Amino acid sequence: QVQLVESGGGLVQAGGSLGLSCKVSVSMFKLYTVDWYRQAPGKQRELVAQITGGGSPIYIDSVKGRFTISRDNAKDTVYLQMDNLSSEDTAVYYCHVNTRSRDYWGQGTQVTVSS
């Protein structure tokens, strides 16, 4: 059974930083692309960043230069370092993986940026 557990959310002032972690319990973790999504109140869930098994990252334009996604395959964990946060980054952040054509999500972690 695939499980994802996020941690690291919280409250931060604008311009500050937060780091998120996602522990993924899946066989052969290193083979899978893992994504971070977020959903702000009243908005659709959107992809923020993803990282391939080989470590290649992709970011949406609004977070480029501010967010860094990384992974430690020895720990089955993906990270999202978020710097220079703004109120527009306030959302619930979710970790996601697709294995064997099935989508798995974590429970989400709240990130709140105060202006």
C-alpha cells in the first residue's frame, strides 16, 4: 500500500522560509516522479513542482527561483524548500505520486503566510 506523509507546514511572515517533507512508502521509490501540489481557499489544486526519480526538477513559473524541490532516495523522502514566501503561497500543500496508473496523495499540510 502506498502512503505519503507530509510535514513541515506552519505560519510564517512574508519574506520568510519554510521547508516541507514528504515521506513516501512505496516499493522502488527511486523510480517514481513525485509532485508537490497546493490548493488555496476557493481555488483549484495546482501543481507546484515535481522531481523525477533521477532528480530532475520542474517548477511552475510563480515559484521559480524561490522554491527548491529535492529528494533523498535513501530516505524515500521528497523535500520542498520555500523561500521568500508571499501571501499568495498560502495554501494546503499536498505530496503526490502516481504508481501503476493510480494517484496517491498525502493528507496535506497547511502553509500560511502573513503579510
